Amino acid sequence: MYETWWKEAVVYQIYPKSFMDSNGDGIGDIPGIISKLDYLKELGITVLWICPLYRSPQKDNGYDISDYQAIHEAFGSMEDFEALLAGAHERGIKIVMDLVVNHTSDQHKWFVESRSSKESKYRDYYIWRDAKDGKEPTNWGGCFGGSAWQYDETTDQYYLHQFAVEQPDLNWENPVVRKEVFDMMNWWCEKGIDGFRMDVISLISKPEVYEDGPINTNDGYSAVGCITANGHRVHEFLKEMNREVLSKYDLFTVGECSGVTVEEAKKYAGADTGELNMVFQFEHMDLDGDEHGKWTKKQLYLPDLKENFTKWQNELDGQAWNSLYWDNHDQPRIVSRWGNDSEEYRVLSAKMLGTCLHMMQGTPYIYQGEELGMTNFPFRNISQVDDIECKNAYQTLVLDKKEYSEETMFEIISKKSRDNARTPMQWNDSKNGGFTTGTPWLSVNPNYTYINAESQIHDPDSVFSYYKKLIELRKNNKIIVYGSYSLLCPDDEKIYAFLRTLGEEKLLVICNFTSETLALPSDVAEQKDMAKDIMISNYAEPSDTLRPYETVVYTF
Ligand code: NOJ
């Protein structure tokens, strides 16, 4: 397997609106990010992925872009961005931009023109269709609920939007659109950025024939994402993007690929397929979902997670490359989700989860605050919620269909809503966690008084110090990056244990996912007996049993 920097990288994801506010308007901004570059260097990460910074009406917090070559005013200016790029590069940190080209904002000049007339030269930049039998062209439902089609009176046609009404889908069949996108990407590369995280890139190629699909959403539609995922021309489009842009620079590229299977991932991110470096897959994130999608109290069954990760680890080994993540701006906080955020176990379980993920093959991603063991938010009222997806789900499941009581829905929102990840970063124990001197755009988690960066940076037992060590170990041990993986005790419902091997070297990784004290399964005990030293653990002293949320990595 060939070795390269993006495989050895550790990525840190920033959600700019919630990271650090420098001017007291309650919204994070680029100067705020610049002020925290030393913190990030101290943590040891080597790549920053920053969620969209571009000009945007912010209907979906920046994933609705109205100008790809301008910075959103509330985040700062292009000069600020250039200073950020320079400041990061000075510290040996690369900058990866979010690339959102499945759709634009409805305020983008292309769409404003497109909707104005059927004769506009921009008409075919988007996907317009006539009504069918007086209704939407198909029964496709958008990812944020409701129909994926929006009627537009001006020209008496519908346009496709897989996400919010204000996020019309671009028409990738149109070569002029592709050229516009590639030109824009080249412009950013010339500015010196180091790569792209590609938003819902698996959804850009639509079917040849537009027809109804099976009804499979809460509100009676056919989920459009199931219809467009891995469309028939997506690999052709990405190969073209690679030829026109990516191959000209030494870039970090990761595609967000909902609906991706291992077979598809080998095409998107195969060692020699000429598309992307790696993909984000979602299978593990769906394991605690059910027929209500994510809006359920279903608990994770650990053997499902092990089976899923094992499939990705083994099938991509030597053929493609994994991205490793628990958290991002669309997912709840992992310590609350699959760990234990009680006072007793939060720190232990956050470290255990970090170890489990960072000891796998692939490139790990840390989402802001994960390195502090930040938790979900205790939502109790819809006025505390900002996210469009969550508000729509509340409308459908509580108000319209009455499937859930308020109480049940808020229990679920506190477990699953995307806003759990979007509450402001907790820097210190001063007002608003030191995030802003003004009123934060989304409430700060009240636990900032004791969960914050300042209290952890110099504490050798903190989650921060532990993540720092995980990152350092990865930098100094190729086996952590490149070693092969093999699962132990597959059916155990409480322990996740696996081996990594590279040449003569071997590691044993053991993680207790429960608050119980457990005996080691026989195959794990057998390996442990042969082990030599402890590389990292979240308990100070070794033990023969596995204590609550204990994790240990052994060398041989
Ligand atoms: C995926 C992004 O991660 C999410 O935040 C956004 O809402 C959708 N794509 C639409 O752009």
C-alpha cells in the first residue's frame, strides 16, 4: 500500500458559526479561528476541514451558497481568509474547504437568472420539469422532509431540490455547469488551499428517467437520496473533475457519500480509479436508526457496529482508503450517543471511543469539541432548536402525524438532532464558555462551566491530553496508519477488540463499551498474555479485568 501525507493526516473539523466569535456578534468568524490556531497546533492535528465559509443566506448554515468566490460577511473578508490560510500554513496545518456543488442557494445569481425565464442561458443550470397530472413531476421527497420539487409560478414549472426549498440542485448533465464548477475549484486551488470535502457528492448524478419510487419517508414520499445516490454518471463526473482540477495539485479530497457501499467506495476512492482520496460512509451512523430514520430511541447493538467497521476495514485494506469519524456537524456528540456522559464516566468513555476509532486504519477526523468530550444539549423546547432538518421532523412527527408526544420527541432531539453538535465551542468557564461576548446564535451547553478547553489543556488526565497523545502516537507509529485489522470476539455485546498488524509488528486494541467490570473473552485474553507493553490506556494501572469503559492498546 503506498504511503502518503493525506493517509497520515489527522483532520480537525471546524463549524465556523460555532467555533470562536471575535467581534461579539454571537457568530463565530475567521479571525476567531485564527486566534485558535495555536490551540490546534498544540493538539497536533495536521489538516483543518472548515465547513462552508462562502457568502450565503444561511438557510442551511452555509450549505446554501450564493457566491462561491466570496466570504460570508458575518465570517469576515477574503483578506481574513488569506490570513487564516497563511497562519495555518505557518504552523504546518493544511486547509480543506467544503465544496457544495450538488446545489446552490436560490439567491445565487445562476438560479435568480434561471428561474426568471425558460429562455435564460442559465435555465439548464438547474433541473426544471413540468407538472405531472397537475402535481409534482415525481413523488420524490427531500432530505429535509416534504417534496423534493418546488413549483415556481414565473415559468409554471417545478425545480428539483434534494435539500431545502432554498437549495436548488445544479444540473450536472450540463457541461457548462461542470466547467463553471471546475473553474471555481481551480480558482481556490490557485489561492493555495489544500483540498476539498465534497458535500453530498454521491447525489450529483440524477437518473436518466424521472419516475416515482417506493414510498419510504415519514411523510409519504420516496426518499430522493435513495434514488440519486451513486447515480449512473457520478464516477464519470468525478473522473472529469479529477482531470480538470484535482490531478493538477497535491490535494486532500474526501467525498461525503450518503448511500455508499464498500463496492462503490472502491470506485470513488480506489487506489487507481482517479477520483477521490477517500469517502465518508454512513452505514455506522445509521445503526441506531429505524423506520423513523434517525428520529428514534433505538439503541446501538455493539456487534452491529463491529461487523460494520470490520467490513470497511477489511474490504478497503490495500484497495481504497477509509475516513474515520464519530462526530461531525450533522451528528450528535459521540460521548452522549455511544459513550456515557454522566459525571462518573464521561471522561473515561470519551477516551475509550477516541481510542477505538483512532486505532483503526484510515484518516481520523475530530469534530470541534470532541477532543474535550463535549456532550449533547438538553433540548426541551422547539425554540431552542435552529436546525431546519430538526424543525421539519418536529412538525411532521409531533404536530402533523402525532406519532410522538412532545416529551418523547425532545428526548429524541436531545439524542439525535444536528444542533447537539452545533452548540458553541466551550473555551473556558467565563460567560458563554468564552465563545462570544455577545449573545450566541445557539445556546451554549450549560456544562461549559466544567467542560472547557482551558481546564483541559494543562491537565495530563484530560480528554484533550489523551487525544493529543493519540495523535502523536499515530504520527510515530506507521502500524496505526497502515496496519491491517482483524476483529476479535465478534459476538461479544460489550467489548470491541481488534488486532492491527504491519510486517512483524502487532497491536491489540481493547475497548469496554459498558459501565460494567468484565472478564476478557478467551481470544482476547490469549493475545493479551503474549503482549509486552501498554501503548496507551485510560486507566493509570493495569488490571486483569476490564473496568468500566476501559480501553488499552498493547504492543508485542
Ligand atoms: C450535507 C451537509 O453535511 C449538511 O450539513 C447539509 O445540510 C447537506 N449536506 C446539504 O448541503
